[in-house]
Amino acid sequence: MTDSEFKEIQVTPKREVTTASEQMRPGLVFTPSVDIFETDHEITLLADLPGVTTKSLTIDLRENTLTLTGEVEPFEEASEEDIMIEYEIGKYYRQFTLSSVIDQSKIDAKLADGVLRLSLPKIEAATPRKIEVKAL
């Protein structure tokens, strides 16, 4: 394996949301990292939301804008005293504008092990297809 093929695991720090608008509630708001994949039939979005549960996750779709909002609650018990905290808690927030090729009525969401998987199926008209040629 060459040096370029071998990489150490790098910890990516959480990125705080930078926006011109002001927050209505105090606390940190982070931008979740995402990976987006596309096939002929759908677009898949994977979002890293460590510590977010299904109860604290909201996926909202309005006027072609998909909004992800999640919140991480403190892990320590009330009787415990913090000695060192490296894992910052707060909220996650990210928005995406959907194109007209997405069938918004069939969007599917699954959350497992801190990773949200959104399946965004394409409308039938946007799906590539092969046209059969018939002999006359």
C-alpha cells in the first residue's frame, strides 16, 4: 500500500452553523456532514447525527425545501460532575432544496447508529429508460 492509499482515521470537528439570521434559542447549532449518492431511480442522502434519536429528529418538507433538525441531550446524570467534556452537545440543522425530479410523496427516512438515511425517489418521468425499436 502506498502512502497515498493509506490514511489515518481523522476526526472531523463539528462545524457550527454560520448564518446571518439569529437563533431564537440559546445553544450551539451544528451542520451535520452529509454524503449524497445518485442512481437512475433515486437520490440517497446520508447525514451524520451522532447522539440524535428518532424522538429528537424532525424532517420537514415545505415548498421544495427539506429541513433536518435534531437535538442531542446531555449524557451525564444530574448526580454526576463533569471532569472533561470533548463531545459538544447541541442541535443539528441543515436544509436542502429539492428539484422537481424528486417524488416528494415517497421520501423515506431511517435513523440507525447516528446516521440518517433519506431515500429520495425520482418521479417516473425522470427515470431513464430504454426505448424498444420495433421493425415495420
